[in-house]
Amino acid sequence: MAAANGLLLKSLLDSGSWIDFFSKSTFVDPRPVVGDHPKFRFVDVRNAAADSVRHKLASVPLAGFLAARADSFTYNRLLVSKISRAHLERKYDLCLWLGDYARGRVPFLPNCSFAQGPPGTDARSILRHAPMIKRLAGPWAAARLRLLAKIRLSRAGLPPFHHSDHIIVGSTQSRKTLADLYLINNTSSLPYPIDLDLFRPGIKQRTGYAFRCLWLGRIVPRKRLDLFLDAADMLIRSGMDIELTIVGTPALVPQLAHLIEAFPHQGRLRWINFLPRNQVPSLMAESDVLIQPSEEEDFGSSVAEAQACGLPVIVGSTNGNKDYLSVRDNCLPEDSTEGLALAIRSLANQNTGTDEGISLSRRTAEKYFDKSTIGEQLALTLERCLKTAVHR
């Protein structure tokens, strides 16, 4: 989302908007992307004391969680205070919260939130996959995570929806979740823009005949690395020649790394803990498919980036990227080992590396993820928000 923020801001500026951007410079700073634009002003917002306490307690169970909540609360309160004071002089038309739900309200200033999907997606996955977490991390760690998940899903852990006049999310999947679980209907969907100059088809690198599967993203229960590895194991045992590349760092449950370490075909697997963003296109040129079987995915940027690089993709049944697939891509009807294995085998039989296939994926990315197109759609959404907002 941080990369998308800069592209969105630049598009709005190019279309004529004036933007004052309020943020911690250590948190989100879009100036490297936006550049020295005459209509852009960055306002650094620092709650230094709470920030320092959070850093010191980050590794302490429960205390670290509470310190993070306190840091977030004081930061958002300071944020709204600074916007309120600036509004007296600058007379803003609208307040757009990028990457989060509005955490406060300036009187008579409409609020629009471009959120990273519905709240609690990771928390719900922790509860769904409690047996696996207990097996990998042990009963005490599993119990602590279960408690934190329940707090996250309680009223105390939910964002204050009432501050948002309109909410933008990345997919219709997220809109449905907001409506079904939280009765929120003042929503619309818009994908994130992708840097189509950085992510583009490269020269295919092949050093064998194995079908090369790429998994890219955070390693958390919701991303279903377990499903990916189980499907790969099934295919290898059936005689299929495949190779796996996993890029990502374990989070929430560090013991998820045990799934990789215990994979029975280590000679077919490569794990890259971290990869700089500008090296991702080269890795995609070495791959035949990107697989993201995530649950409740709002919008997987790596899926869109893979399409921009000419790769076919396979996504989970509740992955919001299904809104933006081409005919060569696959959305699983249900999240099962057998279903994912079948999708991988079917794709391998289609000879995915043809020029026609690569071109189709690239055209799909250009259709949905071009920053100018999304910027225009965002501007129209903000105009509708201005017209329908209830000024309080």
C-alpha cells in the first residue's frame, strides 16, 4: 500500500489537486515518489514519546501490544489535531485517509477512507487455523495469539467506522465482508495502481524443464503457505517436475518457518527471506506462475505485479484479485490441497510462457492497474463523497 500511496498522490496532483500530506516521516513518506511538486506539502506528525515506548516494548508479550495501541491512539489524536488547525487556514475540501480507516473527524470536513480491506482478517485466520498454530508454536503461544485475535475482533479492536463518510477498498470481496460482518454499505472498490514501468515482462530465464511456482508475500496463517506446500508435495509425489520459490518473512507466527523446513523435497525448494522490490521483476522472469491462495485477501499487490510481468496467477477462493483476472488465470472454487494441485497441473499443461499468454497478462494489468486510470476513478469517487457526505 505504501508504494501505491505515492502513485495515487502523484496521479491526483497531475490531475490538478492540491494535497497536504500528514504523516510520520518514519512511517509513510511519499516524497521520493511525488518529488518536488508545487501543489504538494508534507507535514511531519511525530508523537515521539509514545513512539519511543512502543519500540522499547515491541518484543514484550502483551505489553508490546498495549504500547502499540497507545502509540496508535496518540498518533491519530495528534494527526486530527494538526489537520484541524491547518484546516482553519487552508480550508480543505476533503480529508482522504490512505491505508487506514478515518480515526477522527474535523468538523464540517468530509472524510473518505481508502482502507487496506476489512479489519480482523488476520485475527479471523488465527482462530480458523488454531490447531495448526498450536502444533507449530505450542499451546502457550497459540493461547496468546488466540487472546490477541479475540481482542482485535472485539469492539475495542475495531476501527471507528462512523468517522468515514465513504470507504474505498481494493475489491468486491472486501465490500462484501464489510457489508456481511459489519453492516457497512457506504463503500466502493478500486484496485491499487502498480508501477507498470518497473513491473513488466522480462526475458524468460530457463535452466531446465521443471514447472516453476512462485509464492511471494508475508508468511502468516491467512496467506496459506501450508496449502501451497501440501499441493506441491502432492504433485511431486505424483511424478510432476516442479520447483518452488518462496519469498517472505514469517510474521505473527514465526514458527510457520517450520513448514518450509519440514518440506520433504528440499531439493525442489528455494526460500528467500527478503528480496528488494526492484529485484522482484527478475525473479518473476524466472517463474512460470505466481500462486497466492490467501484467505480474505483485499488486494494482493504481488498478484497484480505478476500479471504486469506477464505471469499467469492462481488465487484463493476469497482473494479479492479475482475481480482483475484474465482468462488464463485461475481462482480456486474452494481452498483445498486437491483443488490447488489440479489448478497448478492444468496451468502447466497450457504452456504458459507463450508470447500470446504473456501479452494477455500484461494487457490485463494495463487495463486495471494503470496509475492514471485509477487516479481518474479515485477523483470521481472523491467527488461523489463530497456530494453525499454528511457534514458534522
